[in-house]
Amino acid sequence: MSKDYIYYTYEEAMEAVRLDWWNLQYVRPDLQTPEMVEIAVKQGLWELEHIRPDLQTPEMVEIAVKDWVWNLEYIRPDLITPELALGAVKKYGWKLKHVPAHCQTQEVIETALKVYPHAKRYIKVKEMFKNALEEALSE
């Protein structure tokens, strides 16, 4: 699926984002800047899908996942923490699918399995947590 961008200069893009953060989705990624993203976030941007991954910050990610757990799949793996992952799987166990292995702690896995038993297919570190998996499934 191709994206239709309607802002092709930095000036057009910046003006559009200043008017409404939603316009960021129509800005070519190569035109996005930290300043532009900051403006959008301050206005209430909650969809990380439209932000270039290299412009994501830990603070932005934390707010975005707290506000809208669906953002988890658009976050750079190095910005996902076990705490963010736990918050996401508490709401939707199947979000374990978007949790990188380094954040799949025993608590995250057990919580995901309690909320959504079929989340076992998304466990990326099965050997490390084999006992936790067996215990959670036997409950």
C-alpha cells in the first residue's frame, strides 16, 4: 500500500502540522524533523505510526502507549521497556506479538497469557521462560 503525501516542501509541512497534528501523516518522512514531531506531540499526537522511528523518543513512546496501546507495534524495539510491555499486555494479551524478546519477562508473559491464552504463539523467549509458560497454562 502506498502512502499519499500532500506536503512536499518543509515549509508546507511545518505549516500544516502547526495547524493540526493529524497532517503529519501526509508529510513525507524525509521532511519530518524533531521540531515538527514535537509540535505534533504537544498538540496531542497519539499515533506513532506516522512518526519516523528515528525521531521517536522515550518520553513520546511512554505517553503514546499509555494513551493508545495499539502504538506498541510502531515503536522501535530499543525504546520498548518491560514496563511498557506489561501495560500493553494487561489490556490486550495478544499485544505480546509486538513485544521484543528483551522485554518478554516472566511477568509480561504470564500476564499476557492470563489475558489471552493464545498469546503463547507470540513468545519469543520460550526456553528462558518454559516453566513460567507451563505454570500459566496449567492455571
